[in-house]
Amino acid sequence: MTEHLGESLEHDLATWKMPGARQEAAPLRPDTPADEPVAEGDEYAAALAAAPAPAASDEEPEVTAVSPVPDDVDLGAVLEAILMIAEEPLSEEFLSSVLERPRSQVREQLGRLSAEYTGDGRGFDLRRQAGGWRFYTRADYAQYVERFVTDGASARLTKAALETLAVVAYRQPVTRGRISAIRGVNCDGVMRTLVARGLVEECGTDPDSTATLYRTTTLFLEKIGLDTVAQLPELAPFLPDDVTDIEEDEQR
């Protein structure tokens, strides 16, 4: 009995391997068990089993080309459908490329729709602002829309925020340090508010000081009803006579 145990122990020691070696030598276990036979009445499984396997092919799948808007389709109605769900103004170039219609034709149709809404006295208006076209509430009914949106809560900017926004609008791109120097107070908190409201955004860094530069956004143009910042009113008539001397002193 002892001799038999000794021989068995010697055999086990001779054939013993490290756990890692045993795992590598063992056949890999499948991740999932073998498929069960299709249950009687399982139409979905039976259809999958009966379907032929797709043929392997190196060719890329054919992409169906998007056809332009046919001539017999009302272009104005198509533009209305697109602009109805637009979250930002859409340019004439973009609409022309999407619909594959001449830009002049798209521009003419947009102007016609805008005039039609104004002539009918609609509560909404189609205007070109911030470089594109979008539906807006007509100004005559803005007070009622504001009452609905705010529900009595005030959403107006503070005087400090308006002053800071004006500095960014006229001096952009501009750094926070420059804004604070112009206003005479620290503007970090106000700038965070303007950025959070989407009226101001970062636009790179100053090459000299590496400070972050800021500019106004498309939403800013929408809110004040302008197409570009070049349409901002001139400040010269509202500035004091010695403002030039003040700026020259700051640059020295």
C-alpha cells in the first residue's frame, strides 16, 4: 500500500505544472454554452436558422445619394419645415447645399415667406439675424411671450453684466484683464455669468500675455437683433472728448 502511494506521488510530481501552464495547455472553454435546439413554436429562432448566411464581400456598401428637392415640391414649405426645428439661424449657403437649389432661389423664397408672415400679421416672424434665417416671436407680442417664459421671474442682466457685455462687444477679442481695466473693477464673476448664459465665449489666447480672449456669440447677435457685430451703433457720439487722451495714457 505504501509502495503504491509512493509510485502515485512520484507520477504526480513528474507531471505537475504551474497553474498558468496548465491553463494554457487546457483547451479554451467557450464563452457561451452550446446552442439549445430550437423550441417548437419559436418562429423567430426558426427563421434565423433557416436564413442563408450573408456572403462575404470586400466591396463597400452602396450609399444612396440624396436627391435634390423636385421642382414640383413647394420650396417654401420645405424651408418652413426645416426652419421650424432649427435651434440656431441657418445660412442661405447651408440651406442651398442641403436642398440642392440655387442660393438665389433660396434667398428669394425666404424673403417671400418673411413678407407673407408680416403681411398676414402672424405672431411669428422670419428674420435674417446672426448670419442666418430663423423664426422669431414678433416684437408686438414679446411682452406676452416673456410673461409665459419667465412666469413672473426676472431674467434681465444686471447693470454690471450689461457694461461688461458692451466692453466685450466693442473691444473683442479682449481679455478679462483688459475688461477689468476699462471698467475699473474685477469682472471675473460677471464674465462667468455671461459665459454661462451663452452670450460670451472663449476664442483663443493673447499672443503677448497668453491670457484667454473672449468674444460675443451668435446668441448675443440674436438677442440684440443684429446680423453682425459691424452693425453695432457707433460709440463716438456718446464718449467724452478726453477719451482719446485716457486711452493713450493707459497704453504708456
